[in-house]
Amino acid sequence: MANSNLTKAKRAKNDEFYTQYNDIEKEIYAYIDYNPDVFRGKTILLPCDDPEWSNFTKFFAQNFERFGIKKLISTSYAVDSKIYKDGYQVTMFEESSPQYDSSKTRTRGKIFTLTRDISGDGKIDVDDLEWDYLAGDGDFNSPEVEALRDEADFIITNPPFSLFRDFLAWIVEAEKQFVIIGNMNAITYKEVFPLIKENKMWLGATGNGSDMVFAVPPGTKVDEKDKQKAARLGYVGDYTRLGNSCWFTTIDHGRRHEPIQLMSMADNQRFNNKLKSNDNSYQQFDNYDAIEVPYTDAIPNDFDGVMGVPISFLDKYCPDQFTILWRGGDIEWATSECDFFNPPKPEKAKEYKKQDKTWRIQNPYILKNGKVKTVYQRIFIRHIK
């Protein structure tokens, strides 16, 4: 299930989550390790950024020469266009600049660019950022920011959680490479899953095995348990942890090509302790000609048929090892395209609906002594022979 803070953010459109420098560093260096020249001679756009607060601009500015970047562009969103406006103060950086304009500071977005050494210290880094006010508020859908998108080779940012679908469509429309942060459950969106299946997008290099911690604006309400979790990870103050958050990308990395080490079905049943507490393991679904595999590390290496695996499988997915067929829960695909979908007869469907009001004909389920048991979101996969 999605983390509670992510859910609240979507409802309230609280999109003020600032990514930690070390999380950016770990993810981006994985791409550099795989291809040291991935950003060489390229233009990078950070369209949901604010260098005065965000770490994306700081990171890429500091590594501008090391990565061989041609141009770095960063844009911010005007404070008066945000949901949360309280506590805003003009930074000394902005106020001390000759282009500072008190009539624009709250209503205009800002644009930062980095291309040359303006400080005269012989290197290009964060001290050489040049900035000005945008004509508008910095909305990524504005013609002004779209023009910057079209100029860029890469889009890299932590987009608004509440606008993830729109933001992804905005990038895909322009056919740009990207690295963005989102909720793991976004892979079930109809706009997202086809990109995953067709290997046009995949999960990032650092995965979602641990919670990510984000800074939040002062005064933002944070659940005490999330505040404590952030504190245990070394972040005290205006921070929260967001479970189920992960990176989505189109940039290749080494972990994506590492096959999952698997055992046979018999060895899993004998040695995999997690299976001993799950009596659904390897059972065939009643409505799909496929078996239930509740854990990624329980995928058998000796089963040639279709398997239903949890969405967290994508964190370990190797396209050289598996073919993704589709996801359970999609009624249109199940009824019109899936050749292994076996829907129950109408009278049985009525019976199952009485047993469980949340039951849906397209969701993978197992029968236990005549009782229906729906399984959470599953992705259907098959070994590549």
C-alpha cells in the first residue's frame, strides 16, 4: 500500500518534498558507472527545482565538468502558485542580486543556467550559476518551460506527486530521456505500465528497498511515526520518510542487467522460509492459467508457464531473463487480449461477489474450499527460454 504521506499529498496537492543529496548522488552515479559519458555534451533540465532549496541543481552544478555537461537549466515554481505559501522568505542569495525585484519574487518562477566560468576561478561549478525571473510562474506546462524541455536532452527531477501522470506524459510527448521520482504504485497506472512492459521505462538503479527521506517546508504536518523514522535515519527537524517511493528512468544501468538468482520450485518449498507461512504459493489462479508467486525471490527457475508476481518484482526485473506479459486487474486486456484468462461463469461470479464485495472478475484470485481469496496487484511474467 502507498505510504500515508504520499496519499495525503495527492489529496492535498502537497508537493513540497525535497530530495536528499545523497539519494541523488547514489542514483546518478550508478548511471555514470555504467556509462561514464552518458551526460557528456548534453543539456540537462531540472524543471521542478529551486536551487535555493533543492539538491538537484547543487549536485549537477558541482559535477558539471566531471560529467562533461554542456548546459544545465533549472526552473522553480512561484511561491504564490503553490498550495503552501506560509513561511516564505526571500533568500539572501536572491535579495542581494542586482536583478532582484520585490514585485516578481512571489509571482514569477526563476530560471538558473550554468554553461561557463563566470567567477574566474578556472572551473565551472555551483558558483557560476546565472539566474533571472521567468516570464510566468514556472508551471512545467507553460510554453516557456516547454521550450526549455524541447532544448534539453535529459529531464531529471522530483516532480509533483499529485501530477505524476501529467508530468510523465509531458516528458514522453517530447521523447526525452529522464530520471524522476514517483510512487512505486504508479506502475499500475494505464499511462505507465505499457512503458514498463515495452522496456521504454524502468526502475532506477538504487531501487526502493529502503524508505527515502525528504525535507519538507517548515510547519508542514508530518506523522509522528514518519518523523521518528526519519530521525532514526539521521534526519532531525523538517523531514519525513516516504515509503514506496522510487526512481523511474530511461537511462541504462548495470543492475538492470543482473539476472535474479533463483532456485527450483522444490528447493524454494524446502528452503525458502517465507513460503512456509503463505499457503497460496504456487497455487493456480482460478481466473488465469498462471500460478501465484508471492515473493520475487520465490520465482522458480524450472517453471515454464505464466507466473503472477508482486509489483516489487520490477525492482529486480532483468529484461534479459523475463518477459512481462501484462498486469492482473486490467479488465480490457483480460477480456480482449489475454489468452490465459478464464473468467468464472455468471452464477459463480455472483457467488464470489457475495463472499467479497471487493471481488472483481479481472483481479487474480485463488479458491480455498470454495471461498474466493483475491490476491493483491500482480504482474504476469514468463521466463525467456
